[in-house]
Amino acid sequence: MGEKYELHRVEAATLRALRFGATSYKPVERMLRLGLELQPLPGEQEQPEHCTPEHANVRGPGYYH
């Protein structure tokens, strides 16, 4: 697989396969072939770009309603 796909893709697919309990070649190769190794896993949420800091002086949305 290392000759056909980039190393970072192979590593990502391997880690993803292990997370689901797959330990054989076929699931890893299928993920690479379909480009699924870099897709977010179900239930994972992306982090927001900007996050309001927690502080006593910061008013939340409930303050204005």
C-alpha cells in the first residue's frame, strides 16, 4: 500500500481501521481506494474556529433574553 498511496493516508486508514476493530488488509485498502480515511468519523464534531472564553465578565446569550 505504501507504494500506491501516500504514507499519511495509509497511517490514517490504519488508525481508523483499528478503531473499528479491523485488523486485516482489505478494510484498510478499501478506505484508501474510496478516500474515506480522512473523513470525520460518525459522532465526531469539528471544533469551532472561534470559541468564547469562560470568564465571569463574559455575558452569554441568556443574558440578553
